[in-house]
Amino acid sequence: MSKTSNTVIAFAAGLAAGAALGILFAPEDGKSTRNKLSYKLSSYRERLLEMLKKLQNGEKDSLFSSAKEEGQKVISDVTSQAEDMLSAIDALMLQINEGK
């Protein structure tokens, strides 16, 4: 595989990982989660199709900057969710310790 193909595959894997983490830690009911997931997957599909068109048209520089930007968004979202979870864990631990 070419370096470009590997980059697109890595980007898609990152999107999938972000979506999977979002589902696993979603505090909402199943129907709401499925609706959000469906919307996000549709949005990701459109972005991937757009990226593939750019790749086919030889717009590699634009594609790489878009992939990097999207990757940073995924990392930022996951980091934010992890920080929220840590805050919730700290609050629960405090409640448990106060209850002793």
C-alpha cells in the first residue's frame, strides 16, 4: 500500500475508535445513542468520500492537512471525555470517602 492509502486508513481507524469510545461511555439511552451515531457516521462517510475525491484529483497536501486536523479533533474529543470521566470518578471517590 502507498503512504497515502495508509494515512487514509489510519484516519478512518481513528474516526472509528473515537466513535466506539463515544458509544462505550455514552450516558444516554440506546435510541439517542443510535441516532447520534447514525448522524456522526453519515457525516464521517461524507468527509471520507470528499477526502477520497481529493486524493483521486491529486490534492494530497489539502488531504493531509484535513486528515491531521480531523485527527486532532478526535484526540481532543477523546481527551475531553477522559477528563470528564476522571472528574466523575474523583467526585464519586470523594462521596465514598465522606460516607465512611
